[in-house]
Amino acid sequence: MFIAQGFKVKNNHFWKYIIGSILVIVASTIGQVPWMIAVVVKLISENKPIEEMNSSVLMSALDSNLTLFLMLISFAIALVAFYFVVKYFHGQKIIEVTTSRKKIDWKRVFFSFGLWAIISIVITVASFYASPEDYEVQFKPIPFAILAVISIALIPIQTSTEEYIFRGYLMQGFALLSKNKWFPLVLTSLIFGLLHIANPEVEKIGYIILFFYIGTGFFLGILTLMDEGMELALGFHAANNLITVLLVTSDWTVFQTHSILKDTADPSAGFEVLLPVIIIFPILLFIFSKKYNWKNWKEKLTGTIPDEEIINQINELGNKYE
């Protein structure tokens, strides 16, 4: 039982997850210092007043490739901090916050990545040909090649950091607190979605976009609980962010990149915001359930977790006969 891995550690308590989360946030904040320094130096060199800095100025001060690189570095530092928190503060192995299997099932990661990458590309191409007036082709070989290198190297680190924190670490932490499965699923999904509230998309489209972010959190949480591990969530999240960064950008998204296309349409909260959550994600869950033979949905998503003593006994028996 993946969600119950936190019970295997002696003297593991929920307050440790609060402190651990704070430590990872601090590490991530420290990781943003190089970007902030680079922005300040740039603004000073251009004689621009520092006190007038806002999110728009910060995001556009540097070349978009450099901005992306410096922002993603903070996730790499956060991931390193997360590793040490899990290993030395909680006394867990990193595999225990990744999957219930003995080792990471990379076939699951790559299947999920490939499936969502193909679907994302198909949807983007179809949207482009259906409404070409809403897009601008801005492909430039050298900037795009640099973007591709940065994205392929660092986007999986960014998405894995988020998955480890929400679908691994906090999922198990809230399970330790509640001893059930629905509470961790609901709370991690809500926190994941609401943390996007500062994104410029929310300002442009409205709070309706949070339905997509929270819905995505639920989708990734369901993947993790039903599959007893994060492999499918890791693959999906990496594909989602990587393909988006490489294919389409706009002036009102959190990342402006040297992507192939630029969305020039006015942002709106149309059906495309609801489509993934109410149609595409359920279809994906059906595909995954058939491929991996998922059963007992109600128990896996809303059931209770056995007492710690029972779990420890089960683990001891498992270790004895491995």
C-alpha cells in the first residue's frame, strides 16, 4: 500500500511533514536567488528603477531561455533538499515515496509520458489548423534548440519535484494524520491547485482556471492511489509541461518561451478549461485501468488505512518471505 509507506518508519509524525515542507520551500527560495540577482543586475544596467519591479517586469527582464533556466534551477535545489529531508529527517528510502514496488517501473513512466505527449501534440496541431488566426509561428532554430536542451534536462526535474512533494510526500503525510485515503487525495489536490493562484493565467482568465489545476491534482492523485505508485503521474506531468513549453507560449502564461507557436488569441474561460477534467482525464483513467487491471476503486480512493501495528506486521511478513 503506497500511501501507507510513512507508517513503516519508527517515530514518524505528521509534524515532521510540516517542518520538512518548510525546509524544501526554503531551499527552493534560495534556488531563486541567482535569477533575482540576474534580473536586478539587468535592470540596473538599463537604469530602470528597482522599486517598480512587478511579475511582468521580472519575467521579461532576461531572455526567456535564461529566465526558464534560472527558474528551473530552483526546483533542482528543492529536489536535492527533498532527498535529504526524506532520507535523514524521516529515515525513509526515496523509493518508498516513489512507489510501492521494489524499484521504479520505468515502463509505466514512459507509457504515461508517451500517451499524454501524443495526445497533447494532436490537440495542439488540431487547434492550430482549426483556428490558425489565433496562432503565430515563431520558430527560430537556435533559440528553440537551446530551449529544447534546457527543457529536456530540467522540466522533468521540475515536474518530478512537484510530484514527489504532493503525490508522494504530502500524500503519505496526510495519510499518517488521517489514516484514510480520501483526505490525502482531497487535500493534496486542493493545495496543488490553489498554489497556482498566483499564475498570470488566473489574472487573465479568472478563478475558473483553478478548476483545471485542482482537477489535474485529483487526476494525478487518483493515478497514484490506484496504481500504488507515482510512476504514471511522473510521466504524465513531465509530458504535459515539456510539450507545452516546446509547442505553445503566450504573453499571459507563467512561461514565455521560444516555442514553435505563440497563442495570440484573447484568453478566455471557455469549454477548453473544462474539457480535460470532465472528458479527457476520465478517458485516460479508463485506459490506464484497463492496461494495469485496476480494481477496488472505492477502497483504494476512499478506504481506511489499517492500524500501524497491522501494517508493520504485514511488512515484517513480506520481508521474511521475499
